[in-house]
Amino acid sequence: MQLSIFRFNPERDDKPYVQDYEIELRATEVMLLDVLLRIKAQDNTLTFRKSCREGVCGSDAMNINGRNGLACITPLRWLKEPVMLRPLPSFPVIRDLVVDMTRFFSQYHSIKPYLINAEPLPEKERLQSPEERDKLNGLYECIMCGCCTSQCPSSWWNPDKFVGPAGLLQADRFIADSRDRATQERLDDLNDVYRLFRCRTIMNCTEVCPKGLAPSRAIESIRLAMLKNSL
């Protein structure tokens, strides 16, 4: 298999470059991450993130042949050679395929991703009906890999102002939660020309989500909640 991988070490390189690798696949190598790990064993200067290898942690997100995804759940048989690997677009590069996600998580934390409820604690837990719990499906599964936000033009243009698809998906998760008591506060915070309404519904976010989620639908849900709240 032939791979072309983006390389950049700011301590050594004046500018980024692409390094080509050719590797004979083994029967046990099924996913892209399998090949990257073997290349890493041969060239320990290659840098990328990885952890769970099961599509749960989201750490090995990268741009694969022009499309964002997770290396650990990308089957090799899907890939057209030479496989071009780049860091997530629009994020500052730390080294090789590793990007700085500081701003991404800053936007995530700005939506207060936790339940807000000052009511006295119940004896056991705050209960939800099955119908109330079902409203969280398609929202809570986000693994914060950054694939959606990285492929969103609105995030490219206004990364410091637009919350981004991942952050807005999480915002909708708490707005939809029957146990949360800060719905109005959350809606007021997002009712801004940049924080929410900079989304142009291009759908790149939904297209590349490795978990099959739909951030664009969550963004529309927040807009509808605002409209309903204003009537």
C-alpha cells in the first residue's frame, strides 16, 4: 500500500512537506490505524494521536483522502491509493498529524456542557421518562473528535466566534434534557449572529461525522426552540 503523509516538525522543518511510504499489507491489518502503527514502528519520528482503537475516543481524527475521519475505523479496502493523510483542516498543526484543539474545546466549554439544576437533590436520582430519554438519542453519542468542526466553512471563517457543529450538538443535548433548568439561559447565550446563526447549513458536518450523528439537525433544533420560545 502506498501512503503520502503530511509531515511537519516546527523544531526542525522550515515548512511542511509530504513523505511517501510503501508498505506490504499483512492479513491482520484491516484498518488504516493498523498500517500507521507499523509505519510508526519503522519511523518513530512520525507523530499522530491514537488511544482506544474502537472509534470511541476520537483521538485519531485526521483528513483521509480529503475527507475527515477516524483512522481506527476506516477500512483499508475503502481507500484509493496513494492514501493521502493530512491533519484536520483549519486546526493549528502541532506536529505531523497532531493538531491543537484548544480553541475547539474552548467553544465546547462555552456552552456549559453539564446539567444546570439548582433544585434540591432527590433521594436517588433525577428521573426521566423513556420518551424524555429518547430525546437525547443522536446527541449524547458525540465523541468530540473535531471532524465536523474541522470540515465546516463557518468554523474556518469565524473560529473564535462561531461555536461550531460539535459545540452546538452538545448545546442541543442539554437544551433537550428534561432534567436541565437553564434552557432559557442557553438559548439567550446562543442567540447571536455568530455563535449560532453563522451556520449556513452546508451539511459538511453531518457528512463526515464518524458516529453517524447530524449536527446540522441539532442546530436547526436550537433555532426552532428559539422560535417557539419567542411566540
